[in-house]
Amino acid sequence: MSQFVKELISKMTFTEKIGQMTQLSGDFFASDNSAITGPLQQANLATTDLYQVGSILGVSGVDEVKKIQENYLQHSRLKIPLLFMADVVHGYRTIFPIPLALAASFDPQLVSQTSEIFSREAAAGGVHVTFAPMVDLVRDPRWGRVMEANGEDPFLNSELAKASVEGIQGQQKIPDADHVAACVKHFAGYGAVEAGREYNTVDISEWRLRDQYLSGYQAAIEAGVPLVMTAFNTFQGKPATGNYHLMRDILRRELGFKGPLISDWDAIGEMIAHGTASDLQDAAQQALKAGVDIDMMSMAYLKLARRVHPSSELVDLVNQAVERILNFKESLGLFTDPNRGLHSENEKQIFSTHNLEIAQQAAVESTVLLKNKNNLLPLSKDCRLGLVGKFADNPDLLGSWSWQGKMAETQTIKSALQENFTKVSYIQNQQLQAVDLQLLKQQDVIVACLGLSAQQSGEATSMTHPQIPDQQLALLRKLQQLNKPIITVLITGRPLVLNPIIKNSDGLLLLWFPGSRGAAALAQILLGEKEPGGRLPMTFPKDLGQIPLYYNNFRTGRPLVGDKSDLENKYLSKYIDQENQPAFCFGYGLGYAKTALSESKLDKKTYQSIDSIKVSVKIENHSDISAKQVIQVYCHQIVGETVRPQWELKAFQKVKLQPKEIRKVEIDLPLNRLAYVHSDLKRRLDPGNYCLRVGFDSQSGLRQSFKII
């Protein structure tokens, strides 16, 4: 604590300290420099409460932020500036592919680059903190917030968490005026909600939390994230926001997090609905003891300010919280310049040509080619295209959490294809009348743009049937009867059950929600100017009944062995009405070029625990076109102290190859990545026998054995 902060705290009243620990939404403040009375009355707050709060949620724009900040400081006794926070998840005005799509790029450098761009745009708009990245490990596509996640694998999640934080903060522990601060969320385990239902119970063991779920948060903290947000869910029967063990013991003491901890929206107040707090004051005390510094929108901490004689314990806890908040404000330079970075000149970089070019590149690298029968793709420029489907002429390509993104500025797929192909015949009618079918028969290829709307993924969008609606499937069945090649383009924020689409499509492109320049990226991909670079960060199931389905499940005592005996033996871990196998596995994705791996080698056969494995493999491009591929390294531990997954991703590298190029690729794998959490809840590396598999997805590859002594 600096001398300045120490002196400032000594001047503050108890009520002013509580104010710093309270966050209100922007609708409590008016554009004309006066308080909005409606929200104040609704929340039973006085005007004096308004001018003591420490932070505001969901406001941006140079003029708006300046007005609110200046008005606030005029009424603030100690002139402590406001913090402005917002959900800038995958773009401010320039919208990049959703985080799950960016995870499909398997490219931390790209994630860092896109994060830095939206951080600069947000900072130019007056934002100080973004509630990103979300690093909740997720295995259930029924949960709508999978679109914000990095997928089902702990290692990929950790690598991208680190890249995102570093990009958002401009490779700095303390972001300058050109960047916003990151806030990692949601601590902890929110991605494991039962049945994929939003705000539902999480019931996982502490062993599993530590072994698989904590690493993403830990990576963000080690990268320098200055804020953490609590989760809505319970952990071991206690809401996370009031969970002392989770927040004090694990987050602060073990993971070493020292910055402000903020609740999610009304999460403190929701402890009453959970049934673990009797009233708002009880909830506030539990959250404060757990170490939550900022109350977002429950007004719970303001209840504590009403106390005439607060206890010494309460005063100490409040002082600790306020110290963390003011230290953070000082680190951002707000006391020196409350309007840091707020210059109209900086707003010119928002939605710039450069930013849009990177958005288009990101969409290309995130798109996953799932099927390409008879090498239908790419297409020639003079190919006659029949364009149909709900998303063919629909600007709904940005996805949830695209805050300042504007659909009016988003090019549609129809527009992009008409700019790039000689002849595009667009059929608007989704019912396909006889005249429409006759026109489509005259085309060379049909492009069907299907999917879910942005409102069908994101927060509070849990689904029992994550699949394409029946009306769109009926359209595809009609198209299939024309006996024309069909390319299906999928717009989605989550994995889907795709059986009817796989069956009725010759080409299948997973575009996700691709952002501001997704349509232009699709045109490049269809033409072969760019090769789709994505690989699946989540498993796509064959059947709804398989969910949750993920590649790195724990081994069972009666596993499938992979031969005919699996059919003959009833008493195995399997279904009687469906295969265990997914439609598409984690890491899967096709390219236009044909590539192959050979000559996989390890530098040694025996290692010490402090060593790194040098994995070498030869990759060859057999095609006359350039190629891009993701080399994935998986590890299998033969015997563990606890049960282990059959295979776990431990390294990956994205490579680009020239036509006919053959290259030797070396990948470094530190052995400490193979450590796991034992039954005593300590992470360590076991001696023993292991196997590595090097391939292009989670189900196949070249194997090498080694031993750790």
C-alpha cells in the first residue's frame, strides 16, 4: 500500500469505504450530469449513495464517460475517481469470432492479437476493466455460455487464458491508458453446472476441481490478471460468492491472487435464494468474510453501511477490501488523470480497417471444415451458386456479448458471395416453392446457411436439444432431393448434434459466430483463397443422450478395447442403442491440402522429472497448394495414483506448409505438464511408464513410449 492510499483510507468514513465496494449499472447516472431518480428509488438508495460508489458497469463513449466522471467528482468529498467496467468479451465495436471459435484456431498468438485490439478499442471508449476472459472449463453443449469458453481441454484453456490476459493488458502486468484491465471469470467451476442448466448446482469434488478446472484461472493469475469475478454456482454446497475456502484458501492463499475480487451480477444477494443467507445483511457478511471486495448490483454492502457501530472485525475486512480497490485505481493512474485515455483522437482507431482485417483473418483461422466429400471445396469463381437458408442474407453473425457491435455494419453472406462469385442465385423463400426448386436445379452447387441465432447462445440460453431446428432440416432434405452438391455453412455458438446435416451435406463448414468480417472470410474459404484453419475445441456428439461427451474422460474398469469383442461383450461401459464415439472428436478439422505425419521420435527413452521431452515429427504436404495443420501431442500415463484420462493434450503447434513441402517439426514438452493432483490434493509428477501420441486430432496419431525415473 502506497503512502497516498494509506492516507486516503485514513480520511474515509466507514460509509465512504462501503461505497467504494459497491458497483452500480450505468442507468443510475444520466447523460445530463444529474442522477437518475428512477433506479435510485427502485433500489431504495439516496443520492448521497450514488456519489460514493466505486465503480460503474456498462457505460462507454468518450463524452458519456467524461460527463459521468466529472459529475461524480464534483459531488465526491475525497475526489476518488470511478472505475468503468464492461463485458467486452470478443470485441468492442470490431467484433471477432466468439471465444469458443477463437479456441478452434489453436493459435494463442492470434487470441492475444485479437484481445489486444478489442482492449485498445474499449480503452478508447473509456472502459477501464473488461469482464474477460471466461476460462470456465466446459464439457456440456447444453450450457449456453460455452460460446464464451475455450472448450473442454484444460491445457488448451490455460494456454488461451494466458494469451487473452496478456493481449488485453498489452503484455503488461498493469495496463497503460491504451489498454483495459482483464478480469478472469467465473471462480470457480461454473462450466460444470448440472444438466448444462444456467445458474444450476455444481457438484464436483475438490480433487477434480484442482486437477482439471483450476488451471485456467491459475494461468490467468500468473499472466497478471488484476481482477477475478466470482461464480454464480455452489461449490461443496456453498455459493462461491460466500465460500471462504474457495476464495480465501484456494484463490488468495494458494493461487496467490492479491487483487480485487468482484461478485457477478447480484451474486451476493442470490445467497438468500440459495438458502444459505437469511437476508441481504447476512449475505453481505458472508461475502466479505470470503474476501469479495466489490458487490455488483445487489446493494448488499450498502446494508452494512447503515450500521452505527460496526464490529472491529467488520472494519478490518472493509479496510482490506478498500485497500485492494484503491491500490488498483492508483495502479491505473486514475488519481493522476481520472480521464485516462479519453481523447477523441483515440476513438478513430475503433472499427478501423486494420482491426477489421484481423477480424477477417481470425474468422478464417477459426472456421472448421468438417466434411469435404470428393474434394468439393474449394469452388471456382465462375461456379454457379444457389444460396439458401436462414443465415444467407442475415447479418446476425456477431454472436452474444458483442456489446457495441452493429448488425447494420455487418456484411451478410449473400453480399460477400455476390462480390466474389460470378453468379449467385439467392432464394429468400425458406419453404422452397416449385419455381425455387427449378432455379436451384440450374445451379452447380447449393450453399445452405443454417444455424442458431445469437439469442440462442450466451448467458441464460440453456437448451435441452442443441441441434438445428426442424424447419431448417426440412429445407436441407428438400435440397438433397435435387441431387446437387450441397455445402452447409453452420452458424452456432455451441456444439450441435449434426447427424441429419452430415448425412445431407457434401461439404460442411462450421463458421460459428464469426464476427464483423465473417462473411468475407467465408467467401475467401469457399474460393480457396484461404484454407479453413480451425480444429474443434469441443467434441460434437452423435446423439443427445451422449451429452456430456468429451475426449479426456477418465478410464473405467470396463472400457471398450476397440475390436469385435466390444460388440460381443455386454458388460462394458457403453450404450445399447448408440455408439460411444462422437460425430466429430476434439481436435478434428480438415484442410484442403493433404498432409501426413511420419517419423515421430523422442530425444530419449528415459527422463528425469526436471527434464523436457523433445518431440520431433516429419510433416509432409502432399498437395500442390499451401497447407496449414495443427500438430497435437497427447499423453497417456500407464499407471497413476488416481484414475487418469486415457489421453490428455499436452502440446500443440500450428504450422503452415508450402506446396509439396516436407518439414521436421520439434515440439518441446516440459515434463511438469504431466503432473496431476493426487488423492492428497497435491499436484506432482509420478515416475513410471508413459506413452505419447502425435497426430492431427484426439483419436489418432503416432505413438512413442518413454519412462520417467
